[in-house]
Amino acid sequence: MTNDATPPTDQPDTSLTNVDLGLLANVRVSMTVEVGNTQITLQDLLRLNEGSVVELDRMAGDPLDILVNGTPIAKGEVVVVGEKFGIRFGDIVDPRQRIETV
């Protein structure tokens, strides 16, 4: 009986990082900026109306989470670009990790 199994190595799996990203360059992903979150009861949810305020778990001025397809990739802060909001990237995940997790 022969053993065709390859012994484990300490080298990381680079299969995703060796992919020709040119093939994926035009794939659209969803980017979301998360201000914060909280949990409320269904009763409190039903009581919400115009002007209601719900406290979130994040302090004012804290960096916001930037997610791509639901996966955190960076922290950032809100900026104004013309008449719209934008996000200035701060702490950002290594490009290899971004590709592997998205």
C-alpha cells in the first residue's frame, strides 16, 4: 500500500493569491460602512417613529467599520465629498487577506 498524501508544510496556502486577478477585476462587490449596532426588543422596534433615537454601541469619533460583502476590510472616517458622504480609509487589511476573505 502506498501513501500518496503530501506531508503538511508550514508554508501558507497561496492558491488564491496566485490567481490572475485581471480575470476578476470587473467583478462588482458591495461595500458597506457600519456606524454601529445595538439590540432592541421587538416591542421597542414597534414603538419607533419619526424622530426616535436609538443609541448605538460605538462612541462618537470612533473609526467606522468598512465591510466588503459583509467582511471587515478596514476602518475609516466619514468625510463630505461635494454634496455626498464619503469614507476616508484608515487602518486597512493586507491586500492578500482582502482577496482571500472576500
